[in-house]
Amino acid sequence: MVINAPSLANINFMELDEKINELINGDVNFFHVDIMDGHYVKNLCFPVSFVRDLKNKYPHQTVDVHLMVDDPAEYIEQLHQSGTDYISFHCDSTPFVRRVIKMIRDKG
């Protein structure tokens, strides 16, 4: 099975709705959303509120969040409440890798 999961990181924000609808009408299985804190990586990207808004507007779309942040545990509850379907993080971003994995699994 091939999964098509485009990243929204480089989407033109002035055409956000149009581009997301193009992707939905195409062969997209789910969206990949990067959350960056400006510390773990130099860039900033979407906040958790973007995921919440995306899931509110497109509730049937699957959202995969990639955390590029210093403390991934800090984001798990907010992402769960936002409706995030999948969460990935960098193992070197926390000394508590097993705890973060357990937090994610416990949220379902």
C-alpha cells in the first residue's frame, strides 16, 4: 500500500484553503504537519492551534504531526485534544523517550 502524505510546511498561506482542497480532491491519504519550536530546529512552523483548526474544518482528514521541538511531552495533551491522528518525534529531543512514547500510546 502506498501512502500519500504531503507536508503542509511549504504551502502558500495566501492559498491555504484552495491548496488543501486540491490535495483532498487528489489522492491524499493524510496530511503531514510539522511543528517546530525554533529551538530544536532553527525554524518555526505550525502551532498546535493549526492542527486543531485543520481537524475542525476537515474532520475526516487524517493528520500526522511531526514534532521538531525540545520537549515533545509538552505537546502531547494539546495534540490529543486537537484531534491529531499520528505523532512522531525525535528521540534525541528528550531524555525521556519511553515516557513520551507511553504518553502518546495512552492517548490512543
